[in-house]
Amino acid sequence: MAVPPAAGFDRMCAGVVPIFCALGTTVSGPNHQGDPHGHRLDDAVLAALFSQSPVGLYVLDTQLRLVRVNVAARRIRDFLDPVDQLVGRSLRDVLDAFGVDRPEFIERTARNVLETGSPVLDLHFYLRSRRDPAVEAMVSAACFRLQDSDGTVLGLAVALTDITASARAEARMRLLSQATASVGTTLDIFRTAEELCDLAVPELADSVTVDVIDSVLRGEAPAPVAATETVPLRRAGFRSAADDTEQGLATVGEAGTYPFGTPYLQALSGLAPVLIRHLDADTDWLDPARKLDARLLAAGVHSMLVMPMRARGVVLGLTCLYRWRNPIPFDRDDLALVELLTSRAALSLDNARVYSRERSVARILQRELGRPESAVCSAVETAHAYLPTGAGGGWFDVIPLSGARIALVVGDTIGRPLNAAAAMGQLRAAIAALSRLDLPPDEILERLHDLASWPLSLPEATTRGETLDHAWSATCLYAAYDPVIGNCTISSAGHPPLVVVHTSGKVELLDIPTGPPLGQGIAQYTVVECTLPKGSTLLLYNTALLGNGLDPGRPPVLLERLREVTNTASLRDMCDAIVDALAPRQPQRDAVLLLARTQTLDAAQTASWTLPNAPEVVSQARKLAITQLTDWGMDDLADGTALIVSELVTNAVRYAEGAIELRLIRDQALICEVTDDSSTAPHLRRADDSDEGGRGLYITAQLTDRWGVRPAPRGKTIWAEQPIRHPAPDPAQAHQS
């Protein structure tokens, strides 16, 4: 192949000097005016460029043939040995010899520089050797035209600088930044494993697998793995650069074990990464009879990296990276990068493991604590829906109160699953205890607020030195309904308002002033009273029940949706229809719905009298009660009721000043109530044999199932309940029926 004559070659190489002068060197111009040593200095610069410069220099003629290289270019032994063999070859041959990834683009760029004279600086591309194992390097190229002093174009000069180290460092930082943003976005083990695989392929490997110890998926923290132990692992993530027909690796969800003597078990037991730069069929631990090893050989894997995953001292599994399409084997830099990536992913996996464990425990607690005990009452007919997710602690309760009344409670705790579920259990217990005091709804919420303001502790939390006062928040709505007068009193602690479906079909969102959530702010709660006709349906719920666009703060949308589904006669059907219409397919927290259809007691089931405050009214009250029980056909309770009425009325006469009200209610039990204007609450005590009084409440407690004191707007009400003993059916009538 023709090479330029020596004179033309010297002119071409001499053209390099003014180019470098223009780039900032202090060599004199070509005329060398005023510098007697100018020509000698040019020769020295030219000699330095070709013999001492650390930058690889390649000179091409106008036909883009390589005509000269400097010493630095000859030092690229990993790619060409010797590089002088390419002198006289075309640029395309040189690019192919270097394994350049974009030869057509670079060749077009060189021709453009030759034609236009516009230099190209900082052109990046990869070089790959043809050797086995392959070597890869990134270079930055500067390409500029060479011309004589008279403007004659002589060729091109290309300066190559190896920037592999800086390029790899930049790529590592980019991957680590992407890992921070894209790995661990959810508390799901499989999703986190998939995110790690998506990040690593094809940037780091051609195939990546993430295998998690099976017990980790159940939230357990497995013990360290012994070198001779076979541990069941389950594939949680997999990604390959190949088609499904070419990948040849296990699928997500498949379980298996790694045999003894393999790098997998070595990394898992030693908790140290294993780097295998060169893998072939002669590798000692490979056994083609094993399914996994056969898959590796079939896929053509030539290099692999096995990285154990652990976080907070817990061994979680393995991440395995394989190269079979990329000819460059893994090296120590790749190992250091993978170690950083997997450590971040392992922390996210462990968060998912802990969340899974707490969520499972929370669901068990919710299943045990979240459902209310079925209360038999005449005040309301109820139906409910409970959608536990293991996140949050939604709950509701139906609590019998004195005087045939009923309390309807719905609440929501938000926080870590276990903390929220435990807080829900403690709040429910506190509400049940406070309800026995027969306080108004606002006072119950105020006392509950005070209890929630104190740190609630759990064994699970205290082991880490934590308390639950800042780990959860709770809302609550408390409604008390009286079936005798059809009155309902309601108070809310940060909870969504109650919805009433009237018998006419009208759907109304009650305007209830909302106080602060429990334990937050100042306890200021307001009671709202309303009269509910028989057959009205109350809807109590939490925000988790509401899907997209359904916000209690936007009543028209919510009410319109409810109007479409509340025209069902059956309360159970209405409950199911509301859940289908409102609840999202996958609630983020426990969703609860409680429906209560109001009932009223018939006038014939109650009897009341207002008596003057005088000692003689005791016998009158006794006679009134016995007469009423006879009318109700409950003579079997007459003696006990007469004694209870005597004691309670006597107590009122002794301590009150105004009139006394006596009321009997025939419901699930026989209820006797005595109301007076004294705010002094009596206390049960045991009288000595020598005492002349003090036995009234003790006798009442012995004759009744339960008794108590209920604050009244003015004074108090002492009440007592006796079980109604239904007479046994006549044997003859039973036989005839």
C-alpha cells in the first residue's frame, strides 16, 4: 500500500506543531521571527510529541490511512501487539482492530473534520480487545486537520486519552444515585428484588438473580448459615438481557437449594462475595448433571459474581450476576460497586421483612381485637364490613349502655402496623371501660384524649427503648342512641362525620364539630344531639373505606354515590352495596363500615312516675312497680323489684331535695331507674352487723345482674337490671305444636 514520500511525510508531521501551538503551547510561529532557535525548538516539540507525550497520537493521510503513531500509542498492548502492523491500513481497519463500538459514526466524523477543518474534541467511545479474556477501555479522542503553511491539506491527527478510570467512577456514582431513587420504593420483598435486577441489567451484567432465604418471606430472621447446610431459597427477582427462549435461568417464585461446594453456599455461609473472573466447562465445581450448572453452561456464562445480602446482622439471601453476552469479565471494581448496591437493597429487603412480620402480627391482633362482640339489643339492628389489610388499626364497637341505650363507636389508628394494632386494642379497652361510667360522648372522648396523651408502651416497643406516643395517631367517633325517646348524641375526635339515611331515602351528612385527634392538641369536644325516627340508618366508617374522589370534605360526591346504593331494604345487602361502591380494590389501611338501623321501644314497654320527695312515697313507689309488673305478666320479679325500688327511692328521699322519678323499662332485661336532683353518687359498701343502714345498694347488687349510676343534666340516675326469666313452655302445648 502506498505511503507518502519522506518530504511529504515530514511536512505532514510538521503540521502538528502549529496545531498544538494554537491549543496553548508557547512554541513560536512558523516564520520564527526574532528567534534564532525556532527550527530547533519545533524539532524538539515534534520529537516530544512522538516519543515522550503520554497521549496516544495517530496521524492519518488524506485517504484516512494510518501513517504514523507515537510511542504512547504503541503502549496499548492489551489491544494491539504491535500497533505498527496497522501503519498503512485504512481508518476502518484500525477501528475494527480496536473493537470500537461505533466505527461508522467515527469514520463519518473523521471525514467531516478532513473536509471542513472543524476539529472535534472530547469524542468518547469504547475500545475492546480481541483477546480472551477481553479488555475494555473508554477513550476521549481529539481529531483535527493537518495542513501546510500554504493551506494544503495533509491529513488528520487523532489524540487518544484513556479515561476508563474516570468513566467507571462516573458510572458507579450514577448507578448509586439511581439505586437511591429506584430500589426500595415499596415494602415488598419481590418488588425490591425486581428493582435491583432492573438497575443492574444491562449496566453491570447480562443476567441477575436475587434469591431470598425462604423464611425471610415469612418475616423471620434466619440464623447464620453453616458451610455444610443446605438452606431453602426462593427466587425473588430475575432479569436477563436475552429473550425468554435464551435466558436459561430459573423463574421468580421457584424454590431450591444450593449444593455443598459451590460458590453460592460459600458466599452465603462465609458472608463474603465470590468473584469468578473466568468460568468454563472445566471449572471444578460445575457439574453438568445438576440442573443449575447445566443452565449456566447452556447460557454461555463466562464470568460471575455472587454477593451475600445481609442487613442489621440478618442474612437475607444472595444476589448473583452473570456475564455471557458482554465479553468483559467482572473485576474488583465491579465487585466493590455491586457490594454497595446490594447493601442498599438488603436494607430495603430487611425493612420489607420487618414490615411483613409486623403486618402479620398486626393482622392476627386485628382479627382477635378488631371485631366487636355481638351485642343483643333492641335499640338498633346492625351490619358491618371489616377489610383488614394489616396496616393501621381500624375498629368499631357496639356497646350496650344503661337504660336500653346503645353506644356506636368507630375509630382509626394510623402508624406502624404492630403499633397501630396494639394501640387500637388499648383504646378499645379504654372505651369499653369508660362507657360503663355512662358519661356523655364528649366527656368520654376527653378522658380518652387524656389517656392517649400518655405514652402507651408495648413489650415489642420497649425492647428498642421506644414508646408509642409518637408512633401512632388515632381518631374516634362516639354516638349514644336512646331507643326510648329516639335521641342520639354524637361527638367526634378528628373522625369523618356520621351519615344518616332517612326512611324517606334522603341521605344526610351530619354537621358534627370535629375536635382534635386523640392525644393531640387540647381536648375540646362538642356534643351534637338529634332525633332519629324509627328505621333511620346510621353509617359509621373510616377514611380507608373511601376510594379515589370520595372525601368527607366533598359531601356532594360522597352523598351522590351513597344515594345510588342505599335503596336496599336489607341492611346486610346495603352494607355490601356500600362497600362495593366506595371501597378501593386494595385499601391501604384497614377499612371499616358499621351500619345501625334505629329501633324504638313501644310505649307499652316503659312506665314512669314522678313522685314527691317524702318518706311515704317509698310504699307508693313499691305498689306502683308491683302493679306494673302484674300488667306485664312478670309477677315472678315482683318481690325482688319491690325491694330494689324501696331501697333506691329511700336513698333518693334521704339525700335529694326535689322530686323523684321512677321508671321501669321492659326490654332484654327489666330495668329499674330512680332519678333525683342530688349529684352525690352512692357507693357500695358492706355494713357491719351492728349498723342500722348502709345495706341498700348491697341488696340491690345481690338481686340484679348489674347496676350503676348515670349522670343526669341535673342530678343522677341510679339504675339496676334484672334478667327476665321466660316461663318454660307447657309440655302439652309443646307436644301439640
